Amino acid sequence: MEQMDAYEIISFLKNSVKKTPVKVYIKGDLASLSFGEHVHAFISGQAGTLFGDWQDIEPVLTANKDRIEDYIVENDARNSAVPLLDLKGIEARIEPGALIREKVEIGKQAVIMMGAVINIGAVVGDGTMIDMNAVLGGRATVGKNCHIGAGAVLAGVVEPPSAQPVVVEDDVLVGANAVVLEGVRIGKGAVVAAGSIVTKDVPANTVVVGTPARVLKTIDEKTRSKTEIMQDLRQL
């Protein structure tokens, strides 16, 4: 898995065509109306649904207002620079309500739970679970067979571009509502206790806890049994 450079992301955002995607329910005298090649129109009789950019649809609605009886617009973005990731070909379990932007890499048999937010340039390794309402900021990188707990935040860094992103190595468990600040690397097999704020690198195979997080102990068998990653949850 290759991490995106901040300048690549900045260039992508600068040069992307900004979109205001809308879904329009419309009724009226629609038989001869043309909404242009960039709008997907599903019209049957005097009613239908339009999908497209508001800048393409709005002029047609205005120009033909005498022929349009009514319409309702659904809209959840304005001048958006990054579309959502196309999920159809991804070999992972992604539950409803997850918000994943384009230029995100998701490994095989990963699990993305409801409400998770994964920003541009982030990487999720094979077999890793991103739990409910967790946030992976821009360029945050998580290795294989990890668990990022519910409500946890891995801080993102796109600006300033010189800042280093969060890196979580393989087999790490980050507890619920923990926060990992930019530039922190969490070593392989480490455990971050729930609610901790991690401000500096975490050694491999250690447990850290607190605000700011400090090393509590080295991982032992008792800890391993309490933080076991269940592969059955990752089967497709």
C-alpha cells in the first residue's frame, strides 16, 4: 500500500472539477425537455427524476418554469472537490452510512462500519476493522488486521504538506474514542486504551493509556486474550 504525497492531494483538489451533485424529482410537461448530455434523466409521462450537477440542471428548470408544475431538489454537497469512492469492486465489507472519499485504498476483507469517515489519501490494510463513527483523516495509514475503535480519530494531514501523517502498523488495537495526533506512529501489535490521546510514537507490543498517553506495560498473554482480532467478522 502506497501512501499519497500531500502535494499529490493538493494538486488533485486544485485541478478537480468542483461539483454540486443533485437529485431532482420533477413533474410537468416534460416530454420534449432536454437536460443535456451530462444529466441523467429518468422521465416517464409527466414525472421523473434527474441526476446531475446543479449548474447543468438549474438553467433548464429556470428556462422552462412555465412547463414545470413542481420539483424538489435533494442536495448534500456544494462545489465538492472529491467524489465518494466507488465501492462496487472493493473486496471488503462496507456497511451503510460509511463516508469514504475517492483516493482511499481499502484492503481485502477489511470492515468499515456505519458512520465511519475516511478522508482522501487514507489507507486501510487487509483485514482491518474501522468501527462505528471512527475518523481517518487525510493520508492516515492503518496496517493489516487492526481494529480502530468506535469514535476514534486518526488525525489527518494535508495542510501543511510537510506534516507527517498518522501511521498505524499491523495488528494494532486503538480503543474507542482515542485520538492519535498527526505525525504519530503506532508500532506493530500495540494497544491504545480507550479515550487516550496519543501525542508521540508508541513502541511495538506495548499498551499505552492516558492523556497524554504513556506506556503502561508490555503486551502479555492476558492482554492478547482481551484484544483478540476475530477473523470470522471479516469473512465475505
